[in-house]
Amino acid sequence: MIFIIIICEIHLTENIDVIIIGAGTAGTYLGWILAKNGHSVKIIEKDKRENVGNRLDVIHFESDRVKKAGLPPFDPNKQDCIEIRDTSTVVTPDFETEIKTRVYQTIVRLTPFLNKMYDILESDSVQLEFSTKYENLIFKDSRIIGVKVSNNGEKKEYMANLVVDASGTNAVVRTSLPEDYGVETFTLGPNDVMYVLLQYIKWKNPEIPHPETDTGYNYWLLWFGPSLGENQAILGVGQPGSYENARLAREDFLSEINLPPYEILKEEKGFTPYRRPPYSLVADAFLCIGDAAAITYPFSGHGVTATWMLCKIAAKVISFELKKGGYLTKERLWDINVNYFRDQGAKFAALLTQLSGILNFNKKEWSYFLKSGLIYKTGDDDELPEPNQEFEEDMSIKEMIGFISKIIGGLIKRKLSLTNVKKLLKANSLANDIKNHYERFPMSSDEFQPWVNEAKKLWQKKKTAIKKLNNVEIEYK
């Protein structure tokens, strides 16, 4: 008996360049591009290989980001891809107008996609270890040098030059950091996430007109998306605060629209971050990415391809520093922060702030905004992605004059309320200030704390938006 106990408590030690916690879309992509650059990578995943990604079946990738990420092209005839589409439809809350937008999307089945990625990673010498739980970090002189993990009672220690948290919304590594390590250790509360409910449905009488895929009803944050088979769709809705808020928003929508009959084949639920990321993504020998870093598109909740763009930045910096040798201090990783927050991070921060103005509008106001082209440009010659491929709306002077004219017209015609217009304009002004501040992200960690102090003041100005549906009042913090 004593011999058996001793065997179970043996700590196996291994040295490796990069340890990534989490084998989802974020961890696999970063591990793949680092391995292609010649670095040793091990990915630790708590779930069994066949279970990773089972929580969600169908997800959307922005097609242009897939190409920029350098992934192998998707084929709708293969198991991991349902379809590739280039248009989307937005319907006004009064159900009178459909607006076509140009949105390039690749519709993917998550588990088959991840299994395909695992094969690719292993062919590039990435070590994948499943059914293995992250336990805690290993420190030397108060700096990270590795991780401790466990698998079926066997404890292991992995020494690494860099530990990456790609563990999803639980952020098991980031939240276990010492408070003074340089990266915020917040956990996601009810107001920090969008609770998502998905119903996989099949139209009972498909010959009766019904919403096409991909059709969005933005007022309710609800959509009909592509699903697995013919005459099927995914009825999805997302709301902050609780799953009950999401359910009630869906209930309100269903009470307003006249849908043909359908059957529910299965249901899924989950949540995605709805808040700003940590002010710093890096510390000594540490990086956080994906949902663990709250990296998502503010207007849709998708985060996969957004994180891939972060990973491309991170891999370039990490690879350069690993080849130089030595300990990867926060200062050596700092360019990841600079290059991310001065570009995509600044744009996302602005969009998140703008939403605090837009989400206050009632159904009549949403309908006016959509029909007037104040959210989406309309017409065959003006079809745009959502909101566009670069995630910002840079208006010309002519476009700005047109925007203001339509706002004034809406006020005169009583299509818009002065109160909500003021909220929108204040949110847009604050969004511009926040974007400018992030575009001045400090080049050195020595200047970081004053920048954070100013960022906190700006974020404190962000107001709570309130959506008043017939059956529930929902707050967007």
C-alpha cells in the first residue's frame, strides 16, 4: 500500500517552450502557429478529446478573418463546414422592412473542426494532452516558470518559458494569478456575459414563408442561423444578466411575430464575455487569449476569429523572443499589448461603448434607424458587412452631415426621442475618447499605470443601457 501511494504522488517534470491551457479554438490556433515557427508546444485540455467543443455544435467564422489566419480553406462538402455565405438579412422590429447586408461567413461544426485541427497540430509536432486538469502555477523568485497538472491521480510538472491561458470563460490560470502580478484577475459575473440560448428547429411546413438563414432581429438580439439539415434553422438569442432574461426576450419576440409551426430538435445554452478585456494581456511568462481574456466582437458576441488576430500578433512577438533566449519578462512580451490594443482592441473598446447608446432605443426608434440607413447603409450599391470589415465607421463630412440630418428628421417626425438621441451622442463621444486613449496604449510598461488610471476614469463614464420589452426590463452594463 505504501509503495502504491508513493507511485501516485510522483511528479513527472518536463521542459517545453510554451504551455497552453485549453484546446479550444484559441489555444489550438496559437499552438499551431508557434509550432510552425519551430517552438515546442504542449496543450493541456481538461475534457476528453472527443468531448471538446460538444457544448456548442454550430458556430460562425468571419470568412475574411479565416483567410487572414492562414487556415486551410473550408469545404462545405466536408464534415466540419455547413456552408459559406456572403449575405445576411436584418429585419426591423415592426417586421415591415428587410435589409440585406454583405456579411461573409463560414458556418462551421465546432467539434469536427477542432478534431481536424488536432490532426494538423499533431502533424506539426504539437503535444496534446486531454483529460488533464490545470492545478496551479509554479513560481521561482515570484515569477512563473511552469504549471502543475493532474491526470487520473497522476501529478505532473511542466516547466515552460511561457504559460498561456486559453481556458475559456473560466480563465482558470488568469484568475489564479497573484493580485499584484500585472494582469487583472476578475471573474465574469452575470453582467459581464451574454447568456445565449439556442434552439435547433425544423419547420413543419417549409412551404410556408419563414425567416431565411441568416436573419437577425437586432432589437431582441435574436437571430435565425444556419443549422444541420434541410428546412432547419437555429433560433438563437443572447442577453446579459441571466438565461431567464434571454428566455423572456425570445418569448417577447415570439409574441410579436407570426411564425409558421416548427419543432424543437435540441437546445443548447452557453455564455460569451460582454465586457472590456484586462488592461494588460501579458505578465512575466504569461499571456491570456480568447474568452479567458474577454476577446469578443462587441456587436455579435463571436470571439474566435477576433482572437486569431490577437494570436497572430502574439506569435510574432513570442517567436522572436524565444529565439533570443532567456526569461520572457513582461517587458519582452509588452509589444503584444501595444500592437493589439492600439488597433483591434481600440476599435472593440469603442464599439462596446457605442452599444451603451444604441441599446436604449425602443422598437419604433430601431425601425427608424434601420430604415434610414443609420445603422446599416441600404441599397444595392451600399451593402456593407456588420458593421464593416474593419469594425469601425469612419464617416466623410458628407456622410456625417447626412447622419445628423436624419437624426434631426427623426426628432421632427417624432420617430426618435430627444432623451435617447442624447444618450446615443454621449455614448458616441465617449467611444471616440476611449478609442483615442487605447490608440495611445503605452509603449513601455513603465508608463502603464498612469494609462490605466485614465482608462478607468473613461470606462466609469459609460452608462447603463436599458431595454424595456413587454415582459422584462434588461440592463446592459
